[in-house]
Amino acid sequence: MHLLLVDKLAEAFELIVSEYGTNALWHTASSRPGGRIRAELNISSRQTRLTVLDDGPSPARTDRSVDPAEHGRGLLLADAYADETGEYDCADGHVTWALIRH
């Protein structure tokens, strides 16, 4: 794989995993004591897929000190960087994924 492509993929997945991880901490039970977030990267010659598993739903945050204008655009950026994105619930929690073809 060409070095420039590798750099672009690394930049894209760095942004996406950061966004998915932040969302898991802010919006799921993963932020509770003992909570977990698992990230998995599957790389093939044609595509790279990032999968993030969190602990699933949690009661809404009540932290009013956060400015809503500073949040909410990250998933739009992830969608812009990835060729495909998605999410689904499973027995272990909630999965969010992004796929980039190369």
C-alpha cells in the first residue's frame, strides 16, 4: 500500500475511533465503574473496518456544563471519512462500525 494512502487511512481511523470512543463514554454505560469499550481493526487488501463495542444504553447525562454547540458533529465527520458506517445492538452492548475501501 502506498505510504500516502496509509497516512490518510491512519488519519481517518484516528478521527473515527476517537469519535466512537467519546460517544461511548458520553452516551453509554461504558462510562460507569467497570465499564468497557473494545475497538477492533480488521485490515484486508481491499478494505479496513473499525468496530467499536460499548456497554450499551445508559440514562441520559445530566451534566449541564457542556455546551451542546460543541458536540454532535463527530458522527458527521466519521460518515464523511468512511465509505460505509453503521450501528446495531447486540447481546454484549452496542456496536458502531466504519469501513473504508482502499
